[in-house]
Amino acid sequence: MTPSSAGTTLEPLDLDRDLGLLHRWVTHPRSAFWLMQGATVQDVAAEYAAIADDPHHHAWLGRVGGEPAFLAETYDPVRSGQSPVADLPDLRPGDLGMHVLVAPPTGDPVPGFTRRVFAAVLDHCFADPAVRRVVVEPDARNGAIRAMNTAFGFRELRTVHLTTPVEKEAVLSVLDRPSPLPTPSSAATGRASDLLADHLAPDHLARAQRHLVTKALSELSHERLLEPVATTPGAWELASPDGRATYRFRAERLALEHWAVDPASVERTLDGEPAPLDVQDLVVELAPLLGIPDGLLPTYLEELAATLASAAWKLEHSTRSAEELLDTLLERPAAEGYQAVEAAMTEGHPGFLANNGRIGFGVDDHAAYSPEAGAPVRLVWVAARREHTRLSLSADLTEDALWAAELDDDTRVGFEKRLRDLGLDPGEYLYLPLHPWQWRSRVAVTFAPDVARRDLVPLGEGPDHYRAQQSIRTFFNTSRPGRHYVKTALAVQNMGFLRGLSPAYMGPTPAINDWVAGLVEGDPELRACGFTVLRERAAIGYTGDAYHRLAERQGVRSPYQKMLAALWRESPLPRLAEGERLATMASLLHRDGDGRAFVSALVARSGLPAREWVRRWLDAYVRPVAHCLVAHELAFMPHGENLVLVLRDGVVDRVVMKDVGEEVAVMDDQPLPPEVERIRADVPQDVRALALHTDVLDGVLRHVAAVLHLDGVLDERAFWAEVRDCLVRHREDHPELAERHAAYDLLRAEFRHSCLNRLQLRNTLQMVDIADQAESLMYAGTLVNPVGVLDSPA
């Protein structure tokens, strides 16, 4: 008998003993997808006798609390005589097939029972160290089991037509080993697959290098750090300062000085000889032009290497086409489609070159915690002594309500028992969720004295499964999608920042969110646009450590003060109406492994003319952002990852803003509640409009316009005409804001060119001062405003 989860066991099926039970289970109406409806006892006996005779296929009886509760099958998907997927090219060494049937309930269903069974069967599968992936092939119509698979981290590869044991359309799905650290015995074998480096192959690296070198030539030229020279129409050349390296490529120059470089055309020579593309070499060769300090250059090269590794991992594992991704988004349950899109993103930030650095993560951490891995994660919980911890709550939330909403009764009882067993009073503690990596790599070591003093008490993993979002440190609850996102401190270096969370900064976050949400909900224009915000309703931070005491006594600030904090943000799922679907706005910049653009597929699927599709998106996105700016002097950070699109039939109906607490600013002297005063920013008038010009036009629309233009979906002139019309309609609809519109002059002929890579290259460890972001900006002259030079729509 194999023990799995507590109280759950699996044992070999005994056909003589279990046949009657087995027949009742597989022929029950709830088991329709088991494909044995109407089978006789003899039919069932014959089926499982064949399994018993197959050395590569095994049937297991599962018990919970000693009582028969489920049936499981495991099989070698290649060698089993009954494998339905034996001939598929997607299979790999180390794959194990799995089927699970939960017994029909004899009374009221027990909440969480199926998840418990599923977890036990997966534990049983991965108990064999040779198993690298679990493979399942549910019927495409079986929404319940597909949702369960997705909640546990299975990746749906593609729909396949199967003929064994009966004909059906199935969704081939795989789950990578969730604890990927190689064991000593497997490491001793020297197998590369045990070291999680299969993605680091020459062909993947070459593709990743070509993409990143192309992006470097495009974005660094856009920021005027590089000045390619035209050789013939559409052809360009760039030489390194020492003359040894030369880059030649073809590119179309679009609005906002966007360099649409053709990846296939990029060539490099070194000392006159053809040389492979290498983005690290490019940075070294062009370093005198980039202005990166010598002492920080190695750190930047490391972030580029990590970005290449991430790209190679995606090329190895992210096989879903844009059309397949769109099918999942529009046809599957909203939570499933939303997370499928989130995990599929291949680019990261569209402007930054080093955008997937994650310095501090090992290759095993990448497989376990990166958003593209889509692996299930259980958060680690610690009890933090209340006298050293601040819990801030929204006005409509109490501490008891927070714990009741986020932690089941059994979990809270277990936490309290753990504290009492140590002789501690649960009333003296608050609960703090941690990223598992943060606990293992930072808290248990860097804060060891706090743990030993019982100021921090490890409680174990919570029961819910989460998925990492594109922002790395934010988690979406896949077990209970209606529960809050959880944003955790994470001490990895990524894209110019250590991704910590400051307890001091978190303190007023719920009050700020309440204020912003109230402003948005009270504005008729924003309500008409459907524009809403996801409030960060609770925040917690621990300050009882030596690093905070050092700051109090000597004023010494450090990243160590940002390692023990978290917040809870509303989920968008409860806000959806029937037929609505969710996708991060970053998806509009996604191209699949074959270069097909997700936004182009989305426009085609909608059935609308491209201009109409774009118009609706702009009205839902650009119009409310401009209104907040002009009417309220309120600036967000409205880039692709901070906005969630609400789609109906493939068309953007409205947008939801998130990450409000850290990235919102009030730029005038309007009265603010004392606890909200932190977001007031002293921003010069000529800089305020950059909240639209830089963050929206240059940071988002420039890239989407290029995708649609290059794909032949919508000419860029027509695109920018729609953007202008969107802003003009808002101005005409609000004559009471005429003076404000004149002050902002959103349709001015040109605006200051604020550059992102220049910031990161100047300081790879901290791009900007969060407390004074406007003063940290770097400029490169001005850009011609594409909505200010159009006399009339194209």
C-alpha cells in the first residue's frame, strides 16, 4: 500500500475483491467520460484483466480514511498495449500516463475532496524518480476535469484525435515534475534531462539570440543610443566604435521612430568575417555608445544571459499556437483561459532588452516558479509576531474577514495548533504568506534569528494552488479563482530592481486603493467606459528584524527591509458576466513560436473590421486613462501587464486596472486624506502629459500598431488616426474640461522622448527612485507625436 496525502492511500486493484465496486463506479452516469456506460460486469472484468496482464499499465484502488474512494490508472504512454497516445510525437522519455475516477458520492459532496484525491494520485505518480512528466488526455468536452488539470498546473499542448479505446477528440496535456531538484542518485547518472537543461540547445539559443539582437537594434535605435546608417532604401548598417563589428539589416521606420527590424535580415561580421549573433557581444561591442558603467556591465550581461535562458525555455516548452491559445481563451472557462494566456507570454516587457533576468533563481526555480512554466505553487505561511507586524485593511474589510476569505477553517485551526504546540498564543500573531523561494533562500537564512526567537514561526504550505503571473511575485489562486491575488516579496533581481516589498510602503496601500476606487466609481465618464480598478484590500509587513532596527537607529536603508511583506488584491473573476473572458493586455504583443501574432488572430476571430476592433479597444483603454489624467490629474502606470482586458466574442468590452498602490500619482494640490498623501507627486506641467505620451503611446500603442501594420491587419496611419479620434471625441464630449485639455495639450506636435533602456543601462540595480520617479527619467530629445500630425483620419 502506497501512502500519498494524509489519510489517502493507493493499492493495487484486486479484481476479485473490487469488481462489484468497480462496475458501479465506471457505469455511473457521473462517469460518462470513462466511456463504459452500459458495460456489463463481464465487460469491466475483461477490461481490467487486460490491464492486469499488461506490465506497462497498472490500476490502483484509492482509499480515503480507509474507505474505497477512487480509481487510478498509470501507464507507460509508449509501451502500454492500451495507451491511447502511443503514436504521438509529443511524448518524451520519463512520461507517465494517468487516469483518475473519483467514486460517485453517496451523500452530499465534500468540498475539496476531488482536489485531495487528485493531489494524492499526482504524489503517487511522482514518487517514482524516473517520472519527469505526467500525461493526460481528457475528452475535449470534459470541462470539469480539464479545469482540474489546469488548476494543478497541467499545460494543454494540443487537441488530438484518438481512436483507442474509442474514438474521441482529446486534449493532450502534461505536468512537469513539480519538485525538479535532481536527486543525488539521478545526478550521478549524468543524464542531461535530470539537470533541467534540455532547453539550452544550440537551435533554441540561436533563435533566442536572433530575436534579442533584433530587439536590441530596434529599441536602442529607438532610444537614439544607436544611429544606424542607411545604405540602400530599407537597408541599414551599424558599426561598433572600434570598427571591428558591423551589423547589417533591413528595417521599416514607423511612427514614433519605431524600427521594425526584419529578424531574418540581421547579419553580423567581426573583422570582416561572418559571425554568429550574440546579444552579450553586441552590448560589449557597443558599450561606449550605451553609457553603462563598467562596474555594472557584468550584472547587465548576466540579466541578458538569464533572458536568453528564459527564451530558450519557452521555445522548448511553449508550443501552443496563437490560434490554439485563442481557442482556449474564448471557449474554455474564464479562469482557465485567463491563466493559459498569462503563461503563454513569450516576450516580457516590449521595450527592455534584459526583461527576464530573475537573478537569484536557479534552473530548478525557473521550472517551478516562472509564469511561463505555469506550475502549481503552494505559498508558504509564517506567523509574524503582531507587535512587529502591521496589517493594513480596506475600509470594508476586517482581519477576521480576510482570514476567513483566504484560509479555510481547517487551515486556520492547523495554524493555531502549530502555535499552541510551541507554547505560543495565536492571538499574538498575524499570518504572512511567502513565496516558497523567499522562505527557502532568504527568510530561513537571512532572518534566522527572528525565526529562532519565534518572532517568525513557519506554519507550512497553504492548501490552495497558485500560479505565478507575469510580474513574477504575484500569484493567482487556481484552486479558488474568486479569492484574492497574493503579491509577495521576492528578492530576485529583475529588470533593474530587486523585487521586494517595503512594509512601510505597503502600510497605506489599502487606503490608497480605496480612495482611487472611490474616485473611479464616482466618475460618470469612467463608469460609462466600464473602467474599474482591482483594489489591493490588505497589506502586511514585518519590521522586527535587525535591518529595520539599523534603519531606525542610523538611517541605513537596504533591500533587506523589503523581504517580508505581502498584499492581497481583488480577483477579476467575480466581476465577469456570462460570456466574458479575461486576458492581460500584454497578450496583444505576443507572437507564438512561428511568429503569428495573438492580436491579429483576435481581430480576425472577432469578425469586426480591424479599425472597429481597435476603436473599441481604445475607447476602453486610452479614453479612461486620458480622462483620469485631464479630469483628475491622476496618472497610472497603464502598461500591458497592469491592465486586464475584458473580452466578449473576441472584442475588448472594458478594461480593469491593477497594481494601483505602487504605481499611481496625483499631480496637483487637490485635497487628499492623510493616509493617501503619499501618492502626491510634484510633477512639472510639461512632464505630466508623458503619463499618456510615454506610457501609453510610446510604451504600448507603438508596439501594437507595428504588429498590426506588419501583419497587414491595419495600416499604421489608420491606427494612429483612430487614437487621435479617440482623444478628440473625449475632448468634444467634455467641454467643461477645455482648460485642462489645453494645459495638457495631448495633441501637441511633439513630446519629450523618455527612454527606458537608458534608465536600466545607467543603473542595472535600481533604475529609478520609487519615491521620485519623475526626477529619475532620462530623455533623448523629442518625438513627433503621431496623433498630433494627422489633419484628418486616414
